[in-house]
Amino acid sequence: MSNEPHSDRKIYKLAFPGMADMPLKFRLQTYIRTTFIGLASATVLFLFMGILFYKCCSCESKFECSKTRVSALARVSCGACIDVYGSVLGDVIPGSRVNLFAVSSTEFSVVMKEIRTRKPIEWSTVDERKRFRFMCLSQGDYAFVIPASSYNRSVGAPFPYEFEYGNLVVDIAFLGDDWQYGVGAFSINESCREG
């Protein structure tokens, strides 16, 4: 029996070097302090996550949280058109071509059919920071399309920066890809907000 406490003390010395020689009072204080620091860290983490969750859920809808609203990048040119800037998700090769299609609707099935049966109305190239732009687009429904062969590994959708400028607004309809293309559908409409 005298061997057992000694072996427990030896294991305790190996697991917690320096603490086995401390009086019990100091060991308990160290344990309480460590527990308090752990609980305080967990509380800060949960508060931070709660604030992020609150910010996201306070949007108009859940999808609205992931939308990017940019007004500084927009310029309204003469006439009823707007310059649209965009970016690409995924591992796109810089210098790749982004095709712009005018589509009859932003419904997924319509867009995916029309990008295979129509010719693009314009094209642009992706820069090193995965960005591109199209100048002076008028009201209507559009789709950005990048062939899957323009990506290194992961295919991602090209998308416009959503913004409202003047009386026009750019809204994303959907982002997606298939085995052949990365696609981002969007519309340019008159703003429903009163100036």
C-alpha cells in the first residue's frame, strides 16, 4: 500500500513537473487560475461568434449577408448604362477570358441553355487579382461565363460587385459552375428607391 501513493506522486511529477513539490494550496490555486483563464477565453470566443452571427442574421435575408455592395467602383457613363466590375471565385488563370452573354432570364436553366446556344456580346480578361470589368452595360439580364479550362484546380463563378448608383442597380441572380463553365448571372435594373 505504501508503494501506491508513491507511484501516484511519481506519475504526477512526470505529468506536471514542478507542481508535485508544491503544497496542495498552491496546486489548487494554479488549477483554479488555469480554469478561469480557459473559461474567460471560451467566453470571449463565444461572444465574438455571437456578434458575427447577429451581424449576419440582421441582414434582410440570409443570402443578403454574402452580397457585396460597392458604390465606389461604379461609374455611370453618359446614357442609361453603367460600368460593371467583377471578380472570380476559384483558382482562375490570370489573363483568362470572361465572356458576357445577354440572356432572356436569370433562371438557372435558361442561363445554362443560352450560354451554350448564343454568342457572347463582349469579353474581358481577368487580371492578377482575379478582377475584370465591362464598360457601359445597359438594363437587362446578363451572365458572365468562364470556361472550366481557364482554371488551375478549383472552378469558381465569376460575379459582379453588387451596387446601386444613380437610378441603376446591379443584383446577382446566381453563381454556379458545371463541368464546362463557371457562371455568374446578374441583372441591371432601375432602382426602386426614391431619390
